[in-house]
Amino acid sequence: MRKRKFFDHGYCHERRRANILACMLLWSVLSYWLISRFVMGGTEVVGQSMWPTLEDGERLIMDRLSYRFKPPARGDIAALSLPGDNELSVKRIIAGPGERVQIKDGRVWLNDNVMPEPYLKANVLTAPGMLSNKVYTLGPNCYFVLGDNRRVSWDSRFFGAIRREAFVGRILMR
């Protein structure tokens, strides 16, 4: 077997191929990390708080980029980091900064009007939780979120408004 020398053409060719493969691997890992951290990500529904819209165990695709350029909108299903919780939560945005929310007679009132909620099952009543029929006015950069399954959802009725910084992304699809 012939001993290779550093300047041997065959040796340089193999070394170059190994460097190209190493660079491709590095860029692939770096691209995956950047995209999953800042552009798109996945999450899983844990629990029944968004039933029947989302089922327990469903995998979701989350857009992490949109809330960096535009504010969260009413009706969006969003992934957020709740206070005191290490897991992401998925909730529906009900109201935004400066809006008034009240829960009375089992319905959500937004700015003194009953809010239409076509995503809820018929005859679903919303308990006021800690709001106890009071009008809740949202401050700047604050949002009111609720789960679609109002009987079991831990949401703004119990922990109050969520600051915009808590929003991780908008749910795009299952």
C-alpha cells in the first residue's frame, strides 16, 4: 500500500470532500435551529382546554415570526407562555389593548356588546371565574385569552391579562 503525501492530488480531493460534507452538516443544523427558533415551530395540544377546536395530542404548526411584526389579533389561536408554567399553552385571543371585557349571563361581552363566538358549541356558557361580572379594561400591550372549552380552561378569567411578550407564535395548522 502506497503512503499518501500531503500534496498528493487524491489526498486533497478526499479532504475537500470531507470538508464540504462537514460544512453541509453544520449549515443544516444551524438552519434547522434558526428556523425552528425564530420562524416556524411545532407544538402539541396537552389537555382539553381548546376542545372541540383542537384535540388533546394534536400536533400543531406555529408561526413564530408574525407577532414580531404585527400585534396579535382577536380570534387568533396563539401559543403563549403563561406565568408559572414551563409548557406552552394554546389559547384564543378574545380582546386586545384598551378593550373592555365582561362575562355576564354566561356570555362574553366585548366593549358593551355580546361577542359572537361561532367556534363554540351551541349553548356553551362562560363562567366569570375571578372576574365575577366586573368589567375588565385591558392596559397597553395586554390581551385577554380564553380556551374554547370554557368549563376546564385555565385562562385570563383566572390569571388576568397576558402581556404581548408572552406570545410565542400564531397557530397556523394541525
